[in-house]
Amino acid sequence: MLTFLKKFFSTGDEPVKVSMGSLPQWLEDAAKPHAEKLSSTVEQKKHELAGEIHSARETLSTLSSATLPNPNISVREKQFLDGNRNAYLLHANNFLSSLDYEGITHHSLPDFSVRFDEKLQQFAKSTLRPYKILQEFLANESRDVAISIRSIESRVKGLRQAVELSPLSKISRLKTLAGELNSRLSQKKNVEEEMKKLGDDIALAEKSISAEQQNLRDLRDSGEYKAYLDAKAGREIQLKKISDISSSVSQPFATLEMALRKYEHIASENLEVVGNYLQDSAKALAEDEGLAIIDALQKVRQCIIRREIELKDKKKEKTMAVLGQLTAEWLAEKRKEHLSLFHALSSIDGKISANKAKGWEEKLVEKIKISGVRKERLEESLALLKKEAEKIPLESLKKEVEEAISETLRVNLTLS
């Protein structure tokens, strides 16, 4: 205990290190010698207060039995004096009896002090007139009672000051600050733990992304994926050839469009075939297994010659030239090429469909995308937590507690 007291009543030069978690208990220990000292002071002042109350009762006894210096007063004046004296004595004795000071401790003193002030104010108010009357008849005796009451008030003030001047009241404030500090410390630890968890989750997401990216690279280096790329390139070539053959068919039929439409108005047969070629000549040729269009084209030619289909000279000339170009052999060859290209395209599509590399690639790309989105969200959450951690006033509050302890207890304390 001697070492402990020396530490708390030292000059404050020697540094004392205390962890924030153990600060509340450290303050409890620091408060003990001050509590013991204050309890001793309170008991001493209670004894002094008891003496003042006893003295006050004696002055009341003296006032009660006091006789007039000049007994030659009227009966009415005598009755007036006795009535006011009895009233004053009654209020004074009641006031003294209400002062339950024996159970006072430094904890209950503030409440006792407040009640005392209220009772004293009520006593003064209720005895104002009787006291003035007694001052006229028994000035010395009534004045002695008032002096005793003021002495009691002074003793109560002394008790109050003993508590107010004791470091205990400030230590109570320090305990509040210590509680707040530990609350902030706990809050920061929780935030830091959450930040660590988010950091671990981000690291796992990065690891997952890296692994999937490597899997994607390995896949794209595989023979199956290269086969898929080759098939895909071959498909583009086939589509270009199909486009070219389709253009070579659609261009001459575009020249025949006017003649074919006029033929639709006068003809009674081949109407469906002509309609198909007007809508999509390349597709119609591919589907025209019997080359029914040849008969329709011959009849169009005959209608132009017979002037059943009238065209302007230049248009007629171009139309007849194209009709001469669209022979059965030419159309059959174009149809054969077209079907061959579509067959080759279908074969390539079958290879692409059977190749699993594309599906794996899509799944890996999607997994990388999902992991990337998750990583971004985790990083956003981590950034928000960092801002929250920065707003926790742990360091400033710690410094405030250290300075308050230094000022109150004269201890050079450092919190860790």
C-alpha cells in the first residue's frame, strides 16, 4: 500500500504505462486512498456538525427559559411575546430534528446538501416574523440562536466543499472518460476486425480471379480451343462465299424485278415460284429443286416479245440480256454451289457445336466477371470502413484522458 500511495502522490515525473483496457480498474485503485481520506474528513466534519447542532439546542433552551430584562410589560405584550417565541422554538426544533446527518457519506452528501438548503430556506421563511418580534424583546438570546443556525450552515458548506475539492469527483469524471475511451476502443477493434475479414475476402477473390484467368489462358492455348477458332474462321469464310453466291444470283433477278412483277399480273401459273424469287432470289433458287423458275423465265421472255409485257427500250434491252444469261445450266450450277456451301457451313456448325471449348470459355469469362464484381464491392465496403475507422476519435480521446489524469492525480500516465 505504501508503494501504491507513493505512486499516486508522486510529483508525476516518473512515467506510468497503463493499457486502455485496464484503465477503469486502475482508476478504481487510484480512487481508494482519496476515498479513505475523504471518508475520514466527512466523519470529522459530521462530528463538528453534531457539536453545532447540540450548541443550537442549548441556545434554544436558553431562549425558551429567558426572562425579560424589563418585566414591566402589559399582559397583552407578554402574550404576544410568548406566542412568537413558541412559534420560533417549534420551527427551530423541527428544523434541527430534520437534519439526519448521522448516515451521511461522501456519496450521499450532495443529496443531503440540497435537502438542507431547502429546509434552511423554509425555516428562514417561516420564522422571519417571529424572529423580528423576538429581536425586540430578547435580542441577545434570539441572536445566539441565529448564530448557531449559521454555524450549522457553515459546517454543511464545509462538508460540501470537502467533497467538491476532493479528487474523487474528478476521478468520477475520469471513469466516465475511461468508459467512453474503452467504448471507442471496442468500436475500433470491431471495425478493424471487419476490415481484416474484408481484406481476407478480397485476397480470396483476387486468388480466384488469378486462377480462373490462368485456366482461361490454358484453355485458349489448348488444341480444342484452336480447333474451335479454326472452325470459327472457316465459318466466316463460308458465310462470305454464301454471301457472294447470293449476290451473284440476286443481282440479275433485281434487273428482272419489273418484268416479273408485270408477269404476275397477267400470268395464271408459276405465280408462287415468281413470288418466291421476287422476295429472296438466292433462297428461292436453293429451294427450287426442279428449277421451276426456268419455265417462268421463258414465258416472261415470250410475253416481252409479244409486247404483253411492255418495257422501255433500255430496260427491255437489259432484261432480255439477263434472261439470256439465266440459262438452266447457269441456274443449276449456282444452285449446286449454293447448296454445297450451305452443306459445308452446316458441317462447320456441327463441329463448333460439338466443340466444348467455347462453352468452357464463356463459363470462365463469366466466373471472372462475377469474381471481379464481388471484389469491387468488397473494396467499396473496405473503403467505407476505413473512413469510419478514421472518424473514431480514439487518439484525441486518449490524449484527453492522459491530460486529465495528469492534472487530477499528478501522474505522468501513458495509455497503450
